[in-house]
Amino acid sequence: MFEDVNDVEMNDLLRSTASAEPVVRSKALTQILTAVTTPVRSGIFDGDTTAGVFNIETLPPGVSAEYPTDFVSPGSEGEFRAFTNPGKGKPPALVVSGDKLTLASTKNILRVEYDLSYARNARWNIVARLTEAFMAGFIKKRNDDCWHTILFAMADRDVTIFDIAAGSGQFTRKLFSNLRVSMARNSGGNAMSIRRGRATDVWVSPEGMESILSWNLDQVPDTVRASLYSMASTDNLSVNILGTTVHQMYELGAGQEYQAYYVASGGVLTPAGSGHAAADLELGIVLDLTNKDSFVKAINQQFEMFEDPALHAYQKGGFYGWEEYSIGVLNSQRVAAITF
């Protein structure tokens, strides 16, 4: 994470942060923050599980995150719903008003502190671990804000795709066909429309991914089974099937946090009965990223780090960081739930 940071130099600076001289202490802290801000900022973006999903726009100071709704197809206005994540601890909200919508912004603020004995003893490795924990907090908050908004939009849209003949926990070839057809049918337009939709990306649990990789010959030919393995990404977290990328997400699955959030938001896993063979146990996320017109993240304030000088009175050192952004799902026709 901090490969470009010189540990010897950082240890010297760290000792200076414990100095009784305010000027020496402040200068050393400033130099440390300057050295670590770039790798921390890079790490935050690298850990974002929504990379490639949300369009990121940096707004000038004082400009609110406003977006027009004129991209809605005539006749489909009644199906159009948009959502924004308004802040910490609050559920996403429906915000469509007139011919435009304004996304509420949320601030992400975290701080870490350490005992000055680590600084006096030049334990940069300890402080570096705290810095990584600090960075992980930002990553987690960003990911949750984005996916919570998507999950809330899925629950509100109430389009659930499943395989009526499948057993619990089975991601079948038929389910894959159903999700492709459903997204094509329910995204508006026709086969020749410029902005026609389709299922471009699917997120499932590790168990769901393994279920796909275990498709046998009664579901797909052997050549297709072989291609599932050969087309797997180098990190073994995704496969490509007929142009639709299936991603593995650890937060999905029975008892996992994103599935629990979906249910708490009003989403329902398909129950047994009504011809359905067995109650479904898992949730999957289907998105249409063809047009890049729905998932937006507006940066109101870029990530910044600052020293926390008030901690010195308690023989502590530390720093804090903050950023402000607006997150929205502008068209819920681009999302759907699958259960299996």
C-alpha cells in the first residue's frame, strides 16, 4: 500500500510529531500527510466495488447535483423512479420533481489516533496499519452508500426474476436466460431502439458463482462449460457469458449484509408455492449499464486529510479526512433483482 513511502524518512518524521515544539510537530505532521495522502486516495478508489457502475462527475464549488429527466422515454414516465442517498443512517429517498431532480449530498468523515509513544519509538509500521484502517473506512462507506441506493431502487421497482423449477440456492442456466429476457423486455423501447436496454452485469454471492461454474451437460454444452473457466478474470471474481458479466460479491448471500438490507427495504425473496419449486435463499443484482444514464456519483468535495492538533494535549497523534458526494440511481428501469 505504501511502497513509495520511505520508511526511514517516515520514522524520522514520526519522531518529530512527538516534539514539544509546536512548529516542529506541525511541520512533521504536514510532511507525513503530504506523503500518505496520495496512496490513501489511490487505495480508496482501488477498493471501490462500484468501479465501472457509477459515472463520476466532479462539481465546481457551490454547484448542486442536478440532473434532467428528459431522457425518460415518452409514455414511460409512470415507470420512472429515481433515488438518492441522503446521508448517514438514512434510507435512500425518491426525489423526482418536475423535469429535473437534485441529489442530496452526504459527507464521509473519519479520524484515527495513535499513542505518541509509537511516534517517539518511530513505529511507522504501526501508524501505517492505522492509516490502512482509516482508508478501509472510507472504502466501506462509499461502497455501502452506492449499493444501498441500488438495492433500495431494486426493492421499490419490485421486478424479481427467478427460475420456477429450480431448487433453493441453484443459479441455473434457465435463470440466466430469464434475467436476460426480463431486462430486455422491461427496459423500454424495442430491438431497434437507440437506447434499448439489456442485462450487462450481474452480481451474485460466492455460492452463486460456484453454482454457475458447476453447470453440467444437461444445462450447457461442454464447450460452454470450458469457456466459463477460460474467460474467468485473473482475480477469479467474474465470468462472461454471452456478453453479460457475472461478478462475485461477498456481501451477497444468505445472512449477508446486502441481502439483509434488501429485505429490510421491502424486497422479497421468492417464496415456495404458486408453482415455484422451493423457496429461494439468495439475492442477485442485475444492472443495465449500456447507456450509462442512471448511476451517478457527483463529487461535491474531493477527499482531503488534515492533522488533528488537539490530540497532543492527551499525548495522542492523529489525523482525519473528509469528502462529500451525491449518489443517485436516476432510472430504476436499469435495475432488477434475481433470487435463487
